[in-house]
Amino acid sequence: MFKISALPASYGDCLWIEYGTEDAPFVILVDAGPSEPKALKSRLKQLATQGRFLELVVVTHVDRDHIGGILNLLENDFYGVKVRDLWFNGFRHLPSPDALEAFGEKQGEQLTKLILEKKIAWNAVLDNAGFMVTPEQCPEFELLGGAKITLLSPDAEQLKNLRANWVKVCGEADLYADIPAQAMYFGKGDMEAFGAENLNIPTLAGLPFSEDTSEANGSSIAFIIEYDGKRVLLGADAYPSRILKSLEKIAGNPSFSFDLVKVPHHGSENNVSKEFIEALDCRRYLFSTNGSYYRHPSQPAVSRIIQFGDHPELIFNYRSAYSKIWDNDMLKSIYHYSTSYGDGDGDGITVAL
């Protein structure tokens, strides 16, 4: 058994991954939205009553729509669930021009403080080093139960960029009480949600692409997870160019085969390029967002998946104003795609692989 659930996490990510046996699967948690989803709390409490572990918790990057709920989970000790390892690139893991410098001016940020206070295993698989790809290697990690993770992002340059802007980025994520949260959106503004009659998919797909420039998004821990012959790409908020470079390093020239792709940055037009979609051999694309705040997924991003993908299934964990417009029989018939929607008030949506 191998399945991924995109829990309702407002405009953020909260991915609950299970693999192994049906009665006692191994569990991985990737992010926890801007605030802890109700469905996540109930799942964790159930794990605790069974005396089971979270095999891995991944905090992909310092953005509040990914990190906010994790802070609450740490404060509540994951509701009694033990964590074998937590992956997160803190300030201490960001490349420094001074090899002797271990901490910066604002090392009291909340996540690092809580990890240390709660004595959570932190990047234990790397002996507390940072996660990054290099020109020579995309690191691989074997997990208990037979799953494998291959790192795709970030690289050293992206982590250096984050280091240079750490205080600003943490302020925007509300991790420093004395730094005002600016809630900036990096990149072009996405379009309003129009009716299906206004959707010209070839035109939208062909709009000029301008890649994301956010330091936080560029530092995202994006990876492949494999189990029992199935492969999933979890894109976090990573840059598509970085993901493609890593895939080419691992497997050579496209196409790259996956059973599911969690679309980077909730389907932002700045994180889904024509080249990225054309390089993938995948039929299922997962979007995690309710569209609030940044109005994701954007019409150009979804249109690129439809136009340059291969009869894709668009999987949304919410039926929002920005996702329901794609549930149109005429458009589906013309452009040969399908849609699935989750319960935004319950458990979101689960994809069995």
C-alpha cells in the first residue's frame, strides 16, 4: 500500500504519506499548512493511541503556509507521537562564507528553538548537516519499510540566497515577533477566477513564463519518494528549473516517469513551465490549496499541464473558485483531461498509488 493525502490546509501544504501494510503503515508528514489542519490532529492522536511513530517529518521551507502548523505541532509534542527524524534547513545549515560562523544574529527563531527544546531528532540522517543537491549528487535516503527518497532541491546557491535574506524571510513567515510580516507574494500576480467560458487554454498555456524568485521558495526541500515500484514527485514550492536539473542528473534526458506529481507552489504560474511539464511522463497532478490569499492554482499553470501534458488528471484537495472552473465537460472533451476534487472540510483528497 502506498497513498498520499493532501489534507485541507487552507492555502498551504499538508501531505500525509502512508506506505507498507494496510493495518500498520509507515507514515511521513510533509508540512502542516499555515495552521494545523483538524484532520491532521485526529490522525496524530490515532497514531499515538496505537503507539506508532512518524517515520519522518519534512518542513520544506520557511514560508508560513508550510511552517505555521508545524510550530503548533511542536508546541503540542505532536500529540504524543514520536518523530524518528525531522528534516528542516535552519540558519545553521545555510552555506556561509565564514566556515567558523555557526549562528546568525536572529537564531532565536521559533522553529529552531522548539526543535531544540523538544529534543526532536533534527536532520539525523545527515548528522544535523543541511539538505542540498550538488553538481555531482542528488542524495538518496533509504527509509524503514523499504521506501526511498531522492533529493531534488535546494542547491547551495539557493541556500546562500536564503541566508542573505534570512531575517526578512523569517519575518514574513511570522517566525520573529519583532520583524513585521509583510506577506509578500514573489512573482507576478495570478489571475482572477473567471468562468470556464473565458478559459482559452492554448492562449493561457502560451503566456510568457517568468520563474519564481522567492528566496524561501528556492530553498524548498523537493524530492522523489518511491515505494513498491511507484514514484511520486513532491515539488514543495521549488523552482521548476532546479527540479529539471536534478532529474537530468539522475536519469539523463526526459521523459521522467512518475505516478503522481504534487505541483510546485500550489500551481503558481511562476513555478509551472512548459519545459517542466513536457519533461514529465505523468498522468496525475495534485494541487494543494483552497485559493485564498494567492488565488492558486493559476490559470496559466493549469493550462500548461493540460496543453503540454498527456491526458492529465487534475486532482484538487479543495473545490474552490479557482479549481472548480476546470470541472467543465466541454473543456474536458476538447482538451482530454479529467478532474477530481477532495473534501475541503474533511480529509481533503487521497491518491492511492
